[in-house]
Amino acid sequence: MTETLEGGVAGAPGAEPHLPDAVRQRVVALVAGALSWLPFDEIPQTLKKIARFAPNRRARLGGPALAAQVEADPVFRQRIAKKVLEEAGELGEALLAGTCPASADPVEVAALAYLSRPEGWLDLVEATTQAVQAGERSAAVEGRIRDAESRAQRAEHEKHTTRVELDKLKAELARLRTENAQLKDDSRALARALAEAERKEKRASELLSTEKGRAAKAVADHDAEIRRMRAKLADAEGALETARHTGRDARALGDARTWLLLETISQAAQGLRRELSLEPADRLPADFVADVAADLPERLGTSARALEASDPARLDQLLSLPRAHMIVDGYNVTKAGFGELSLEQQRTRLVTGLGGIAAQTGAEVTCVFDGAERIHGLPPTPRGVRVLFSKKGETADELIRRLVRAEPSGRPVVVISTDREVADGVRRHGAYPLSSDTLLRRLKRA
């Protein structure tokens, strides 16, 4: 098949060459652009719908149709070739003249040659195809080279990373070996300590067995000593019974000596009172404690005077002592005896009962409650009973201890409280601690 282009250039017959993708895309782009310059009636019927699009959209959406029309319609191709050669300028003129600038784009040259088909256009297309393929191969080779270099760089990086990790693992292994050696040393030391502890335990067990034997022997000796003392006590009781019959004269002599001693002490006390000019005191030590907020200094003579007891008779014995003073932890007693009442009723009931004890025994009685700032309208107190309330920042326990410390050494002081801390504290200062139950039983008896 021989085709002629306006301008008088003839082409050689033959089958359509296979165009590289780049050349085919450029041919489609040139055809899509040239459609805009063709009269609408010269555009093939199959391309009239595509011709309404913009050039870029024609190439994108109608590319296959444009390529097929150019390949199948020589007249349409010649019209397109004329327009694109005019647009190509010097390159189009050179191509028609059979020359091709060395600096021209091979793809552009092949696309123009395919459309215009001058003499030798197949060679141009073939040369361009080979150049494009060579470029593609070169690009592929360069891509492979870049991939190889990238893989080499990654391998080098991984090698470096692996070396660093290996160094870390070696350091960690050395540390673990050091720790393992230390743990082995610690384990051996613990084993030695365990063996030593077992030896000590065995020795302690042997000593314990020995001490148990000694204790058993001591108990047996103690029982024997008790039996011997009981025998001596029986002998002493017999001797005492004998002495009762024979010692009346000696008793009379002893009574005379005792009377003489007491008379001498009494006269000496009277002389000492006259010498010191002591007048009867109108205030008692507890009165001073009620007015002073700070603790008074410790007194001498803090030996314990009595042990705890719960028998009301023991309370009567203590209150029968000369100038006895009973200090009562108020709420400690009321909550143990009649806690179901209100606080005001508890105070009234306790103070009334203490008034009866003060009247019966003649002892000084002080009842201590917590929190004076919470009390409003205190009832009158019975004669012989003093009611004190702890000040702000002070508890009843602290006030009781201050009262005990204020008393002179030698005066019998009885403290009624079930609080073990209070009892232990006042006992160290020479007071007699008794439980609240003791006073409650005494009040019920009254």
C-alpha cells in the first residue's frame, strides 16, 4: 500500500510497524490536539463524539479509538500529519526533507514520521523503537543497579546493626556470667550460713533440753523447799501458840514501849509544827491542779502502793486510810455502768453516788470528765466531791495524771479507771489503781 502526503512525499508499502508505548502515546496526543483544527465535517463519524472533549481528555478517554482511526484511515492520517508538521516547525520541515537533527527527541521524530510517513519513515520508527527500547533497557539496568546498591546499603546497615547487637549480646553475656558467678558465690555463702544456723539450732535444742532438765530439777527442789517451809510453819505456829500462853507479861511490856514511842513521836510532831509555824491549809493539791494548765514537775517517791483489785471491800479499806483521796475517771465509769443514759444523766448519777461515798468515808473525792467546753449548765456538786473537766487540748487521762503527781508522797491516792494506760501511769507515781467495776459495785451496795 502506497500513501501520499500533501507536500509530495511518498511512502513504502508494508504492514503497520509495532510502535513503542512512548511513541504510541505521543501519536495519540498529537492526533487529539490536531482534532481541534480540523473542520467538523472532515472528522470521521467515530471520532465526532470524542472531538467535543478537550485535547487532554480526548487522549485519555479516546486514545484507542484515535490510534485505530489513524492506522485504518490514510486520508484522516494525512490531514492530521499536515497539521502536526505545521505545528512542528523546523523539525517537520527537516523530516519532510529527509534529514533529522541529532538533538531532536527520538519519540517526537518517530511520532511525526509515523503520521507523515516520508521516505524512510519505517527506518526512523525502527531506529526510534530501538533507541527507546535501549533506553528502557538502560533504565531497567540502572534500576537494577540502584536496587543492588540499595540492597548492598541495607545489607551493610544490617551488618552494622547485627555487629552492634552482637556486641550488646556479648556484653550482656559477660554481665550474666558475672551475675551467675556472683549468684554462685551468694549461694555458697547462704549454704554455709544455713549449715551454721542448723548447727546453732542443734546446739540451742541441746541447751534447751539441758535447761528443761535443770528447770524440772529446780521445780522438784522448790516443791521440797515448800514442804520444808510448811513443816517449819507448823512448828512456828506451835511455838506461837505456846508463846501466847507464856508471853502476856512480854506483851504488856511491848504495849508500854509502843505507847512510849507513839507519845514521843506525837510530841516531836507538835514541836516540829510549832517550829515551822504551819497553819491548816484551806486549799488541797487537787485545787491547784484544777487552776494550772501546764504539767507540774515530777514528785519523788513513786513506789507502787497497791495492786489492782475488784472487790469493793478493798476500796473501803483504802478510803478508810487517813486523808485518802479518790480520783475517778468519770466517763470511763459511767459508760461501763449506765452508758444507755445521756451524758448529762450519766454525770448526775455518778456525782450523786460519789457524794454518798464522800459522806460515808470522809475521803476527798475528785471526779474528772472530758471536754469542759462542751458542757452547759453544770448541776451543783455534793459536799466533799470536786468535779473537774479537762481543758481544750487536754484529755481526762492527762488531768488525772497531773492530779496524782500533785499529791505529796505518802498520801493514799486511789484512781478509779479501767484504762490500762491510766492505771499504769498513776501506779508509777504511787497511786492505787482500781477498776471501774469496783466503784460500780460499791455504788450498788450503797
